[in-house]
Amino acid sequence: MRKAFIVIALLSVLCARAQHEDISQDHVYSPTVKTVKLNPTGEPLALPIYALNSGERLELNFDDMQMEVRNYFYTIQLCNADWTPVRLNTIEYLKGFSESQIRDYRFSSVALQKYVHYHLDFPNQNCTPTRAGNYILKVYLDGDTSQLAFTRRFMVIQQKTTVEGYISQPINPKLFRTSQKINFAVGTKGLNIPNPFDQVKIVIMQNSRWDNAITNIKPRFIKGDLLEYNAEQDCIFPGMKEWRWIDLRSFRLQTERVERSEYGRTTTDVYVLPDFPRDNTVYQYIKDFNGRYIPSVLEDYNPNFEGDYARVHFVYPAKEPYAGYDLYIFGELTDYECNPGNRLTYNGARQAYEGTLFLKQGYYNYIYALIDRTNGQFNTEYTEGNSWETENDYTVLVYYKALGGRNDELVGMLKLNSMTSRR
């Protein structure tokens, strides 16, 4: 009996360790860390990507709700196109140190909620990637990688291809009114690609999201150095609707989507007006951030260390709960994840779903997503609906592995917009 218990305990430890080491995503592990943003310097809505040896930089900002300075360290891991770690020594893709400390921090001021704000710019003299590709930034405490605080994906590109494309309506009559199709071609002149089906990998992202990215696409035609990706059934995304929004740049001046606010000595509660289903509504254009958010304040304050926090309460009316589904608030504000922290609870007396997020002052986009309890599939068809006319941003990423190469290099990128790039 004792031996069996020991074996089970060891297996539990190994399973927990394996889960902990699955860091190929954007995820916050520490309950005290909030508002993690990684983006090109001065561009909070942009994808975290920069050109190799270009002098471009990324900036990382995050808050720790513990009102004391903590020893945060960071390192980076080179990955393949599918975000599996590359089996290379750190010195083969990193110039500088394998780990460095984040030393730029500032205590919050003005705000009722006390926190410490941390900031990091890189590449820097301590940490400079030397290869193009996908990377995971890992931030952890006290130089101990087992105390992982959060992870963030970023990319380094070395343009070696040409990429051109456009967006069209799918030919399939079932998708014609609801979806958007990406058509593109990759020019590979100068690269040694005897086997493009294995050496070239494509990733297509909608609105900078990894959770619904399209991968494993093969070219339909190969014309010399030109790879054409325009198969009828490939590269099709649901159009969705424009993202919902909430303006939280001021907790004192209530915006049009705020029902009321309640103020305590050290806390603030903001109640958002009810959000109704949009699946049967006519498409309406509203300028949005395509799912992202910007920490910001209306007053003349610095949002990084003077922005305040509030408990923000959301309500989604429904005569009855969605049978077999769980409902979530979804967007960059939840790291594009569906977990207990952003799951809504159905209130039968009120005939509505209710949920609360702890958010910093800023302007936020979000939607409501359903997760099938049986198969875990993601669905917004019943809560938001889909429309061909919706404005969406698309990013086509081109990866290449040389003959005998040891990692997938990011060698091409194309940005498209469903309104300005459509045919």
C-alpha cells in the first residue's frame, strides 16, 4: 500500500512538472501579476515582432499586486513554427546572458490599488536573439525557473521572401455571407527549397490571435520560385462581428457603457450595462481594436504606475443557460484563454450570466465565447454571430527550414485588412 502511494505521488509530481513546463503560450501563472503587455515600443496594439539586427525593440510592462519589490528574472527560448522548443544551446541563439534580472520598477502612486509596476526593453546588451524565429519570453522569481510568473510569445523576422495576397468571400454558399478567405503567394527566390511541402510552413493569424491560427497549409500551385496558396477550402476564417468595448479610462466619469460605479476606501466596483446576444442582429461597423486593449487614463496621469484598478462586473442576459456550454468573457484582457477566472455564472433569478474581472484603467475590447463541455470546442456563433463585412486584421507568417537546418526561421510576413485588402 505504501509503495503504491509513493508511485502515485511520484506520478503526480511528474505530471505537474510536465504541465508546468508546457510554456508554449501566453499565460500568467502568478495570481499577483496583472496587465501583462508585450509589444513593439510605443505600439501597444501591435503584434510583438521585430526585424533581426534592425535596432527595433519590444517593451514589456506588468504589475505585481504585492506591495513590495520582488526579484523578477527573465530568459528566452527559441521555438519552431509550432512553438515546440528547439534543441539548441542558449549560446547558439542568444547573445548575452542566459538569464537577466528586471531592474526597472516603480511603486504605484495616486491609485487606490497599490502595486509595483515593472518595465523591460529588449533586445538589450544582456539579451539579444541572434536567429530569426519564434521565441518564448519566460519571467520568473528569484532566478528559479520553477517559480514561473508568466510567459509571452514574440517573433524575430529576417525577411528572405516576398509575400502578396488579398481577401475574398469564400465560394462555398454556406460560408459566403459569414466568412473571409485569405489568398496569397510566397516568392522564394534565393532560397534553396527542393521540397517546399516540408521546408516551408505557413501560419495565418486573425487579429493577432494564436488560439484560432490556421496552420499546416500546403501550396496549391508551385510555379518556379512562386508558391501559391489559394485552394478553395483553405485559409477561411469566420468573420465574427466587431468586438464589444468598454471605456474604463476614468472611474469617476462614467462612459456610455457603464451603468454605475461604487467607491470604497480602497476599492472601486464598475458595473457594465447588460450585453445582449448579437447572433441575429444586422452587421454594424464600429471602429475597434480587434480584441486588444490599451492601458490608458483620461486624466493627465501615467497609466503604467498611476492607473487604478477596479472590479468590473459584466452581465449577459439569457432566458435560460446554454445547454452543454460554459460562457466566457474573451479577448486580450483574458490572454485569449477560457479558464475559471473569466467564466460567467448563470443567475436564474436574474435570467442572466454574471462575471467579474479585475481590470486596470484603459480601453478594452472583448466578446462572449462558448466552450462545449463535451469536446472543448470554441464557439461565438450563438453569442456574437458572423459577417463577411466585419473588419479584421490578418497576418501571414512564412517559416523556412534550410536543408540540415535545426530550427524554423521566420522569413516572411504579410499584413492584410479585410476592408482595405478585399477583392
